[in-house]
Amino acid sequence: MTLTGLIIACLSASPQSLIGDWSGKLQVTPQASLKLVFHISGQPVVSMDSPDQGAYGIAGDVAFLSADSVCIKVPKLMMGFSGRLRDGRIEGTFEQRGMKLPLTLEPGEAKPARPQTPQPPFPYSSEEIIITHGDVSLGATLTIPDRPLPSLPVAVMVTGSGPQNRDEEVFGHRPFAVIADYLARNGIASIRYDDRGVGKSKGDVTAATTADFAEDAQAVADWARANKDFGKVGIIGHSEGGIIAFMLGAKPQNLDFIVSVAGPAVRGDSILVFQNLNALSKAGVEDSVASIFGEALRKAFSLKIGNPDMTLSDEALSEIYPSWNDSATTRQLAEGIRGLFRGDMTPWMQHFISYSPSAALKSLSIPAFLIYGEKDMQVPPSLNAGEALRNAPGATVKIYPKLNHLMQHAVTGNVEEYNSIEETISPEVLSDIAAFIATQ
């Protein structure tokens, strides 16, 4: 199931008794479950969260509500849930695209603990600022330590892909807030900002690419450089933000240091092929089938990179994916490849699959700390760490055992695990980042 391919609801009991929050676990496969949360208000309306997928506030329609039952539907997602109140629980059936699964909802919403989220009182000050360049304005938080290091260094934090707020909030975790708090307690200033189009930031994202987001990060770094209170200016970039750190760090006049957290060091199409193969493995697709698809996907990306406007005929598809029509599974996988050539690819994706950080890495001459998590299943170190070190031999490259893409201690490293992990970011990573910046 995808972030958008989630949930719905149909419930039961006295209308008033159903108002509130209800949560339960949907057992999708014997190995995989999804926590679902329904928020029922008195209009009656409902919204749904799928915390394990990072999806919140999904709007639904209450199709039926009586003294002992309720039904909720989300037609555009082809989802629904209907159930009846028994012994204080709503017992019912979840439906989506022909799939029917039992689902029992308990009253209340059990929120996982996030013990590292900063809590007052704070031994530092924070200030709201706005940084503009062109038609983009970025709402940001400037954090200044009460006991700064000499020649106060400042780190600009750059988020990963997708629209994110200044805390890079995901699954209830606020990693950039945690990093800013730790840096301030160790004498280092920081600036974290909402991505354009998010929170207090403004700007067009529809045609924006990683290169455009790099201009945003550069504008923030330039603002910091112009502030005479600061000494060294650097970037901490996570995931796509790591690519941006490479881009800007390649020009030594831009920055004094960079920290890349899980930054891809290979071309974007290689990252996407890996992620697709990992998804197929989790879905139980045979290795031989997945391997052939992976090679076909790689060829499809290469065609798209060479000719962004090309279409894909059956003949062309058969040439890169000879077995595409062999089974229902391969036909479904082939539809994914066809989708690349239907005009659905955004400017961001076209840039991402085409861009290789190798040239930027080779041009790095400033201090660079490049870190990866051993269990990262989004930007795997097996694919990226060695390539980063080969292209930037002067950088410090470190792989942390048992850490995932968010730098949490993990079991599998898969995205589905992020929400259940209470740790937001490894204390060792925090300590190493602060120590690296302090030496600059």
C-alpha cells in the first residue's frame, strides 16, 4: 500500500458515543500491519491517519451513522470501513479495491513516545526570521546558543525530498528540531526553514527541481554569511538535502563545511531502481522476476533521461522488457514503466533521475562529513558510501551500524518501521555532527 493508498471507515453505535478518536491495526499480510486512526466529529465527518505511512488528515465521508453502526467511505481512494459497536470496540471490515480485511477499532489514539523532542526551558534563544530571494520567501527559525563557541559557527539545515516543514517532521519525529537543540547546547547556531510552499514559506514548487531548492539553501547560507555575528557557515543536509550540500559545497566560496546525512552519491535512477527492487522483495515477488524488471526499469530510466519527451510503444517496451506480458505480475510491473512515459513525470523527478552528484563530490575542497546508516533502505550505503569516498577522498565518510535512513536504531531499516521507533536520531550521530562542526 502507498502513502495515498490507505484507509477508510464505517463504524457503529450511538452517534454521540462514536465521536472521538478510534485506532486499530490492519493486518495487511501475515508479516505486515498498519496502524489506522479515525477522528470522528459531530457533523458527522471523519478524518483518518495512517501513522506507519506518514499519512495524516485523510478526509472521508460518513455514509451512514445510527445508534449502533457507522460507515465511512473515501471514493477517490476506493476505500471504506463499516462496523458495529460491541463491548466498547468497533468491529468491522476494511475494504479497498476489492480487498476485504477485518479491522477492530479501540477508543482513543495511542501516540508513540518521542522522548528526544525538545522541551522547555531551553538554554538558548530562538528567533523567527524571513529570508527572501527572487519570488521565494522562506520562513525560518534562527537558534542561538547562550554559551556560543568562539567564532560562532552556524549550520543551515536542508530537508529531504518532498514538501517538509523546518523540523523535517515525519511520523511524529522532528529530527531538525532535535539537531538544532543539540547543537545549541554545544555552542553552535543553526537555521532551519520551511520548504517553499510549506508553513510560512512561499514560492512555486510545481516546476521546482533539486537545483531550485539548492538556490533556496544558498540564499539562507548567504543570509548567515552576511550576519557578522557568525564565523563559519555550513550546511547539514538530509537525503536530497545531502545532494544539495554536495552541490553548494563544490564551490568553496559558498560554504565552510558540509554535513551530508544519507545523501545519495549516485545518479537518482540508481536510487529508484534499488528502492523498487526492495519493495518487490518485501512483497514476495520472485528474485528472478524482480531482477528482470529491475534491468528493464534501469533501461527505461536511461531512455527517459536521453529523451524526456519520448513515448513508449509495445514494441519498445518488449525490447527493454521482453517478459512484460508473461503474467499478471509482470503486466502490472510493466504499467509502472509505461507510466514513466505518459507525461506524468514532474520536473523534479526528471531532474532527479538525471542528476549525478559525482562531479560535485569531486570538486569538494572544504571539510565534509558524509554519514550513512547501515540499514538504510532508501539510500543504501552499499550503493553510496564507497562511491562518495571514491569521488571525494578528502571527505570523512562513516557508516553507522544498525541505523536506518533517519539515523534511528532499527531492526529492518524499512520505512514501515520509522513510526514505531521512539528514537528520533542516534545520540552518537548528534555527538559526531557537533564535534565535526566544532573543529571547523
